[in-house]
Amino acid sequence: MSDSQLVEFVRQAILSGLIVIAPVILMGFIIGTLMGLVQAATGIHEPVVGLVPRLLAMALVLVMVMPWMVERMVELLRNAAGGS
């Protein structure tokens, strides 16, 4: 593997990792923002109130997109191994 191929593979790996984790991080951000608004509106400033819904939503999204994530990572590894 030449230097340019290695650099391209690392670039693809980083980009694929960011794309794969984006739905989970985005859901955590959305739920965190909504829970922050609810906490500000109600005056309840307990950390668990914001943490538990965020973790549950992120776990649900992770379970839902897991097949796509695995498929994406397998595709990256096949390309790295020189497969079709």
C-alpha cells in the first residue's frame, strides 16, 4: 500500500466514522436541547431529568440504524482489503 492509498483510506475511514455516528449524535443533541427547554420552562434543574431521555433516545436510534452502520463499515473494510 502506497502512502497516497493509506492517506485516502484513513480519510475514508474518518469520514465513514463521522457519517455512521451522526444520527446518534444528532438525536442526542435534539433531545438534549428539548429537555433543556423543558427544564428551563419548568424550573426543574436535575441532571437526571435531561440525561435519561437523551440516553434512551440515543439507544433507540442506535438500535434502529445498527444494520446500516454495520453495512457501511463492512463496505469500508472491503474497499480497504481490495475487494469489489
